[in-house]
Amino acid sequence: MAFETGLLQKIDDIISKHETQQSALIPVLRVVQDSYGWLSPESMEEVATILDLPPSGVQNVATFYTMFFTEPAGKHVVWVCRTLSCALKGAEHIEHHLCKKLNLNTGDTTEDGSITLMEAECLASCGTAPAMLVDDTLHENLTKEKVDSIIDSLIK
């Protein structure tokens, strides 16, 4: 799999800002995932070639971090925080509500491919719990009504 010129330019820019190829790996994987929506085996192989790293090392990093998807994810990714502060403020109920509303289990993607629901270990919003991250937007002080409004805006 050969990356297109624009993506290669972004990767070269990332590499130029890092002292080693290894230190560029996570930012490079991030930009590849942003371009394709997930990290296919072929895209990880191409990253390994570009960075002159073992393919197994690239795959190990991609499968270790929950922010990377090694299977196609939905158009939108919803992360529900489940750490103690959010749990005490009802994150479990928010997550259950989302599962019911979207007709899926945590970790799954809706049938139409619009939303993937995930659990986050921490979204750093303890004072405004419960919280969820939708794509790159943080939503805090969640209620079922707020969640419905957010999700409805994604699937309209």
C-alpha cells in the first residue's frame, strides 16, 4: 500500500520533528489513522517501511493503545469515561443509555457504520463528570437528554 503524496508530506514533517524514527511512530500512526479511519495491516506495514522499523513493532504499538483502531471504526467515535469520578456521577447509566439508544455493545459500531462506542480510562474531566469524548470534542456534565441531543446531531 503506497500512501498518497499529501499523507507522505505529513509523515515527513512529523519525522523531521523527532530525533528518532521510533519516537515518530505514534504521531505517524495517528496521522495515518486520521487519513483512513483505521490502521489496516497494509498501512502498518507501510509505516514500518517508512520508519525502517520492524513490522511487529509497529503492530505492537498499534494494538497496545486504545486510541488506535486495527479494524474499521465508525465515522464518529464516542468515548465514555469510566474512571471513579465519572462512575460516581453516573457514567454507567450514560453508557447503558448509549448502548440501548444505538443498539450495540461497548466496543461495537452501529450497523450503518456511523458510530463506534468505546470506554475511556480517563478524559481528565473529574470536576465536570460524567464526560464523553465525541471525535475530538469533550462533552461534560452529561445527562441522558444531553447525550440524546449529541448523538442525534451525529446521525441526522
